[in-house]
Amino acid sequence: MKVRIDPDICQGQGRCFSIAPGLFGFDELGNGVVIGDGTLQADTLALAQLAQANCPEHAIFIEE
Amino acid sequence: MTIKEPVEDFATDWDHTDPRWVRDPYPIWATLRETCPVAHTDRYGGGWFPTTHEMVSSIANDTEHFTSRMVVVTNNKFPPNFIPAPMGGAPPITSDPPFHAIARRLILPAFAPGPVNALEPQIRSLCRKHLDAMAGHEFVDAGTGYAQFIPPGVIAQMLGFPAEDEDIFREIVHFILDLVDLAPEERGEMSEPTLNYFSNQIDDHLANPRDDLTSYLLNVEVGGKKLAREHVTGTIVLILVAGIDTTWSAIGAALWHLAQHPSDLARLVSEPELMPLAVEEFLRFYAPVTMARLVNDDYEFFGCPMKKDDWVLLGFPAANRDPEVFERADTFIIDREVNRHAAFGLGIHRCVGSNLARLELRVALEEFIVRFPTFTLANDADVTWAPGQVRGPRQIPIRVLS
Ligand code: HEM
């Protein structure tokens, strides 16, 4: 499983990198970015899902 | 100021400055959401108030049918010194695409998490300074003695304005956000001194450039050209107005809540790691900021015949209480884990200051409850709420127990 942020939808609400700082960071404008290639392990999947459930813009996608 | 008719039916005659709305809008919104769900008014030259999360979200994301040219509902849709879209009077909040992205991009870096987090030590010492002044008193005011002082100090420093001008900032904010009922002529006259204040600050920065946001805006170039002076003024006014009583309201509302919910207070004191979740729930539950749009052209929205230049009150706080999106929406749950709230708006106008606001709110609460681990509301009848689109408690009389 992989997590990604759609940069066209993300508005920099900042929820993902506060909830899961190991998975998400931010660029110089404050928009969310995925750290590394976004591959999720069993333990990080739940965190990614929590970030996804808190994203006000629905900009986070978790895919096979 | 004109004396207004009291509201009898919020569905057909809403007024966000009505005393009942100012004191406790949530039951009004809940009824409208269940029975209406888009309220209308002929006040302010005509406008709509959609109450569901779905509607608020779709308007915030629809810049084609709704313009941000004016975002504060007043009796005056076309003030004399008015600057039209796409820039508007206070870019980027009054700007529409495509200009909006340019104006926004200029200020985003200063408010990104890196530079903002670096402010934490200063915010903490600002909070401690005001707590020191409250020490030893059994009765204190968490609003006029604390919450109102935190944001202006931070903003003054970022803009490079004199810290001792705090009272002037609060007056400016009061005029722009609270006194929305003035007749159009009165509003015109009162903005003179406001504009002069900013003009003098800009002249001073032109003469003595320094390392702050004001000098940055005066020097930055877009497409090889410096910004128009009215753009710089508009953005500075915006940062000052948007940065002050919004966060002050959020801090105040959180302290007002804790003063009445000893179990929430006790949990925060004994489990400080809950603070980030608590901050989001405070923001959801007491979201202070309601925005507005104007309808671009006649448009039917969820069956409502909206007319060109009608107001639309964009209720992010109402969206945050929609039971379709939030479980037990009208219950404050301090450790709510799934909390997709819209307190900072949705779409392209997402609050530029959200990282700063969260930091100020968290630090102000942490410092307050470390200093005063138990306190209660001295008298709810003395609590006053700011009217208008930024809602928060102003006087918050508190009795310190320990
Ligand atoms: C708890 C505190 C705050 C809340 C609830 C809040 C809320 C909001 C909301 C709802 C919007 C969206 C406006 C719209 O859709 O028309 C907004 C925009 C904005 N806010 Fe805040 N705000 C807060 C604090 C701050 C602070 C501290 C600053 C800066 C110092 C700030 C600066 C701005 C700016 C510049 C915009 C315009 C963004 C744009 O149009 O692209 N806000 N805010």
C-alpha cells in the first residue's frame, strides 16, 4: 500500500504532518508532502488512514 | 447606529448581529439545518445563509459563482474607495482566481511551519509575562487580561510595527469586524484614520527598510515589478485584522470552556499529550470565523434563486456542527480523533495563518493551565461575546482556585 497527496487538492491545512510527522512533511509554502515513496507498513497504514480521515480537503489517497 | 427590528424568524430574516445569535448561535443553526436549510434575509441588501457542511464546502470551492470581493457582510456592498476584483481591497482574501494565487503565494512562506515554529519561545514568554501580571489575584479576566494580548504582540513583530500600538490594532479590528451595522456614510468616515495609520507605517518602512513582512512586501517583485502600494496596504491590513481577534477569540473560547468543564481541564492538566487533539476540538466546536461571498451572477443553488450581488454568509462554524459529518456534532469531545473540521476554511482561501494560530492557541493554553491548574467561571452573565463574523468571548471573568 502507498500513500500520496494530490498537490492540486492540498491547500496546506497542515493536519497530515501534525498527525503523522514520520509519513508527511511540508514544502516551503506549507503544503503537505509525502516523505519518501509513500510505501506503508502494517504499523504506518493506520497512521496514514488517520491523517486521511482528518484531511479537510480530502487530498490524501491510499492505494494498492 | 440604526436601531434594528429584532429577528422573529431566522429562516426568512437572519441577522448575525442579533443578540441571540451573538450569545448562542448553535441552536439557531441546528434548527435551520433541520428545517430550512438555507436561510434568507433582506437585511444588508439581501443575503443567504446555508447551514450544512456540504453547502459550505461547495461554495468555498466554487469561485466561479461566488466572488470573494467582499468577505465581511455590511450595509455597503460598494464602498467609495472600493478596489474591484480580482485584487480587491485586502489581497488575497478579497481576491479571486487567477490573481488570488499570486497574492497568496507571496505570503505563504512566512507562515509555513518552519518560520512559524521558530516563534514558539517568544509566544511562550509573552504568555508568561501576562500570566505574571495576573498572579496573586483570585479574580482575573482570561479575556481582557490574557487572550487579547497574545496575538497582537506576535503580529506587530512580524509586520515590524511598534508593539505599543496594540490598542490601535484592536480599535482597527473592532471597526472592520464588529461595527458592521454602521450606515455606509459612517463607515466611510471612520476608515480615514485607519488608512492613515497604515500609510505612515509604510512610509516609515520605505525610509527605513528592515527585516520584516512589511519591508518584504514593499520590495518583492512579481513579473519584474514591485507590488502596487494599495496591494501592500491591503495585505498588511488583512494580516493584522485576520491575525488578531480570530486567535484571541479561539484562545478565549477555549478558556471559557475549560472554566466550565472541570473534567476537561483536569484531563488536560494530567495528560498534556492530549493538547493537539484538544486544540483541534476547540477549533471545531468554537470555530470563531464566518466568512462571506457575493453571488457573481444570478444562480440557483440547492433550489435557492440567488441573485447577482446577494450576500452569502459562509458559516464554517455551522459546517463544523453538521451531524452528517461529525459524530455527536454538538458534543465537545476533548480527545476526538477523527475531526475533519473546517475552522480555517476550505479550498483556495485556506487560512494562511493556520499554523501560527494553532501554535498560539496551544502555547497560550499550555501556559495558562500550568499557572492556574484549576479555575472556574466567576459569573457567566458577565461574559460578553464579540458580534459579527468573528465570534469569541471578550470578558471572561474567572475565579482562580489553584
Ligand atoms: C484561530 C484563528 C484563526 C481562524 C479560525 C482563521 C480562520 C480563517 C478562515 C476561515 C479563512 C478563510 C477565508 C475565506 O474562505 O474567505 C481565513 C483566511 C485567512 N487568514 Fe485566518 N484564521 C485565524 C487566524 C489567522 C492568523 C493568525 C493569521 C495571520 C497572521 C490569519 C491570516 C489569514 C489570511 C491572510 C487569510 C486569507 C487567505 C486567502 O484568502 O488565501 N488567520 N482565516
